[in-house]
Amino acid sequence: CIKRIHQWKNKFDGIENSNNLICLHWQGNPDSEYGTTRDRSFKLHLLKPLLKSIRNVIWIPIQRGVGREQEADANLMPYLESGINATKNAFDYADIAALLKISKLLITNDSGICHLAGGMGVHTLLLLNTVSEWRWGHTGTNQPWYNNTKLIRVNSMIHLRDSIPQLKSLIQDYLS
């Protein structure tokens, strides 16, 4: 994995803002979304106000499989283009792990990626519905599993825009 970390670091060298990489993941396995995991994923376009408001960042979509088609949204391309172009030939879990390791932060839903990042000690903002799986507890922003994971609870993923000011503030803290 160290070799992959160096490969990805070298790929971003010389690209403006390469010291401020933020990974994005928004869609879990839709076949697993039932009960308390129902609606745990969100539509990428809901983050547009956030992507638009924070400059000096390279946003890296690490979504694979279902949900990846959302990257092609023309309204999002101005914010995602450099990250997509740099990573278009990736991806297995080793690539994703390497990208997480060189990034300042991951913004994700409750999926395998959040557990990978948590186990690696990557700073993570985990977006959760108010009703989520037992492991995240029912209230608060902390949990006992991963020291660098902060929980962001939203009433419903369709109301994610209401959390943009909080996300923006947290991201600015990570970047400073």
C-alpha cells in the first residue's frame, strides 16, 4: 500500500491545491438499504453548495459502482473535474485506501468506505440520518469505534442542504 500512496501523491504533485484533497463518497449498496439503513445514501448534487463555497480544495469522488453516474452532472463538473481527471484510471480498494491516506478528509455516508477510513485513522465526516444503525448511537457527534470520525446527523438525507453550514465550518477547521 505504501507504493500506491507514493504513486497517488506523485500524481497530484504540481496540481494546484494538491495539499488540500477531500474525498467524497455518497452511495452505499442499494440492496442493503432497508430498516435502519434505509436512505443512508444521498445524492451528490445535494453537496453542490458546499463544493461551490470552499475554494482551494481538490474534491476527489471515490464512488464506485452504483452512484458513480452522478459524477457526470454538468452542474457539478466545475468542482469535481480536476479530482475526476486525476483519478479516472483508479480503482480497487488499495487505490481508495491510498487516496484516503493522502487526503485531509473524507465526507461519506454509512458504508464500507467509512469503516475503511475509520480503521485507517482518516479524518471523516460521516453523514447519517437521525435514525441510523445502532453502532452510531442515537445522539451526539462522537462514537466509540473510530477516533477521527465525526457524526453529522441530518433529519433526512433529502434535507442534507440544511447541514451545509455545519459541514463548511468543520471542513475549514480541518484545512487550517
